[in-house]
Amino acid sequence: MKEKIDQFFGITKSGSTYKRELTGGLTAFLAMSYVIFVNPIILGQAGMPKDAVFMSTIVSSALAMLIMGLWARFPLGLAPCMSMNAFFAYSVVLQMGKTWQEALACVLVSSILFILLAISGIRSKIIRSIPVSIKQAGTVGLGIFIAFVSFKNSGIIVPDEGMFITFGGFHNPNVIIAFFGILTAAFFLVRKNQYAVFLGMIGAAICGLFIRLGVSMDWFSLSESAVASLPQLPEGSPIVVPTVPMEAMLNETFLVAVKNLDKMLSADSIIVILTFLFLDFFGTATTLSAAATQVSEIKSESFEDNTRIYSADAIGSFFGSLFGTSSLSTYIESVSGIIAGARTGLMSVIVAILFLLSAFLYPVLSLVTPAVTTPAMVLIGIFMMQNITKIKWDGGFEEIIPAFLIIVMMPLTGSIALGLVLGFLSYELCMIFAKRTGEIPPVMHVVALISVAYLFTL
């Protein structure tokens, strides 16, 4: 059996070992496991049942990673993308007014399109056609947007009549929790600890428990609403059979996307579908590029042309929409498994198994509040912000203006889609102004037309 597994995954052939694959799998799981608890918080703000999202996150992620490991046979982890769930909750549902059921249907359609594009090879042509500055500015803008939302949800920033927003103040215990978590994450990040995101959340949760303990011991007092918002230890055993979240998923979110497909022909739904498709495209492309830098014996082009890797990503989103979560994508954090020595799909299978086992930790959700997730969101923003150096700032204002608008307008308007649309349109117009029309990729003309159509839906 051991030899068959070795031959199937090519462990010895790739220069790896079972120990390295196991270590890589555990490392990748710890680095990306925060999504299991963060995703229900974010999608819960869109009105989705948190119990159901918790289970659908685990099931869809495990299925996607089994496909990645057993079919694509490559060491990458997949889970609901943090920028996608933010777009799903804050832009599609809260801003555009769509129901979360309709948003899931949009994810379903976009995943089917992604599967077709990935298998046909059209996807790689489209990715190469989008200007680098536009792609990188989108990543930076998403990072700032995600951090901005986490600051708001934890109370670090609050509305202000004079300055629009202002600092929330340390009288709010959640602000203390969030900053303690950020500092904890920063400590481990600067010390190059690959579990910085996970440990930042742990630090925030411990801080919240100490504040709750202080209230119960009458060291200080807080309002009932403030106490209710604090992390708390689960009642009873932290390990249980996940009957409640499984039933919630099957009864409340499973196949809801299919039941709402009849609402996908409206102009705004088409825009949402295409935006999901766009974000999935470039989220995966960015992760594969990062993975390529860690496997020196494989060229970056090999990643981009590997239709199975991109198909696994798309199939994962398909399952995610069926079970009840936003689009899945390959996780940049899972590259930590490659850094730890993993080189084959066995790593992905190991991460999938660990995700399934984590379903038994369902009661731990009571520890995860918006303030506890803030360190994870902020670090994700920091990671994405690093892409700002890849924008062609010396490429003329026809490159700078679109990049600036994307980066600034995403967080300021609270709309990922609008930020991208303004970037696409300004790129088209600025290239025309600069008399460089012939340099505009044909795909961008189509994207610009879709962007104009989107503006009419606002």
C-alpha cells in the first residue's frame, strides 16, 4: 500500500518523503484553518446562518482539496476566499441589496463558467490580457478593503459626523481585543513564524476571555451588550459530533443556489457573476505565482498552464455554492506547506482530512467574534498590500490613474465591484487619451463595455 501511494503521488520521484508531506499538510492546515471560523462571521453579516456556513466551509474545502490532491496531484489548499466572501457579503448583499440566496446562485453560475474556461484553456489567455497594474491594484484594493471592514466590525473605527469616521476608543473592550491580537500576530510575523495569522487570533481570544473573567470577578464593569460581544468558552465539551451545523447546512443552505437560478438573467446579476469570475481568476493566479517561487524545479508557466489546478479551484467553488458558501480559491497560506517541504498532492489530501476533523470543534465558534478575527483580516490586508510594488508606477499616468482609483475607491465606496469598474473604464479612457489605443488588449474592450453596463445598474 505504501508503495502504491508513493507511485500515485510521485513522492519519491519529486524528492519528497511521507514525513515532509505530513509536516507540510499540518503546517498548511494551521496556517489556513482560521477561515473555518472567520467565514461564518463574514457571511453571517449577510444574513446567512453561521452554523450552516461553518459546516459548508469545511465540507466544500475538503472536497476541493481532495480534488486538488487526488486529481491535480499538487500541494495546494483551497477554501472560501477572504476577498470573495467580503465581496459576497458587503457588496452583493448589503450594498446591492441581493439576497444571500441569489448571491449563492451567482457563485454557482460563475463557478460553472470558470470550469468551462479552465478546461478550454481560454482562462489563461484572458489572464494574460489584463494589464499587470490593473490586476495588482485590485489585489491591493481588496487588502485595504478587508482591513477596513475588520476595523469597523471590531469598533476600531466608528462613524463621525465631522470626519466621516474616527477612532472608536479603548472604552470598547473589542478594540482592546483586536489590537492585542494584531500585536500578537505582528510579533510572530516579524519573527517569521508561519502561523502568525492563527496565533494572532488565539491571542485575541485569550485577551477577550481575560476581560470576561475580569467582569465576572468584579474587577471592572461593562454593559450587558459589551459583555455579550466578548469571546466565551464553549459550554460543555469543546469536541462534539457536528449534528447541529450539519442539519443547519442541509436544511438552510444546501442547493439553495440551484433554486435561485431563475433570477440570474438580470443585468446586475450578470455583473455580479462576472465579478466573481474575475476575482476567482486572479486570486488563483496570484497564489500559483507565489507557489511557483517556492518550487524552483517547476517554472511559473507550468502552474499557469495546468488546467487541472484551475479546474480544481473552479469545481471547489461549484461545490461551495451548492453547500452554501462563497467562492473557493487556492490559499496563499497553503504555500507554507510547500515551504515546509511538501511537493505532492498527498499534502492536499492531509489538509482535507484535518479540515473534516475540525468539524468536531464546532463549539469553539463561541470564542470567535469579529474582534478575534481582526488580526487575520489585517494580516491578509498586509500580505495583499505588498503587491503595490508590482504596479507599473513608472508606466505613465495611463497606468497610475486606474491603479489609484481601484485602490482608493474599493474601501471608500465600500464596493469591490465599483472600484474595479472605475479602474477598467479609466484604463480604457486614459489609453485612448495617450493615443495608445492599439496597445489595449481586445479583452479590455469587452470588460469596459460590461463596466458601463454595471454603472447603469447603480
